[in-house]
Amino acid sequence: MEVLEKLEQRISELLAGIDRLKAENARIRSESETNSAKIAELSEENRKMCASLAQEENTRGEAMKRLDALLRKIEEHENIE
């Protein structure tokens, strides 16, 4: 009988362990889904920021070209006089 009691106790412990593991697995799965959603949001934000940065760089480049052209005009005008 003692062996059966030990077996029953061990089975109860194992079943309780399984329940804990299932709960932990559900928690981790939920966190993973939340993190995946956050990663997707951050990736989209990063894409938008990269596009914005590229646009800003293009705008800055165009402004620099226009300023260089104006400086050349001024220099040419001064050389003529």
C-alpha cells in the first residue's frame, strides 16, 4: 500500500507540474504575441523614419545646390564689375 500511496503522490505532483508548465507556456505565448506586435509597430515606425530621413536629405541636397548656384552667380557678377 505504501508504494501505491507514493505512486499517487508522485502522479499528483507530476500533474501539478504539467498544469504549471501549461500556465507558463500560455503566459510566454501571450508575451511573445505582444512582443511580435510591438516589433511590427517599431518596424513600421522605423520604415517611416528612414523614408522621412531620405526625404530630408534630398531636400537638403537640393537646397545646397541652389545655394551653390546663387553663390556662383554672385561671384560671376562680382568678376564682371
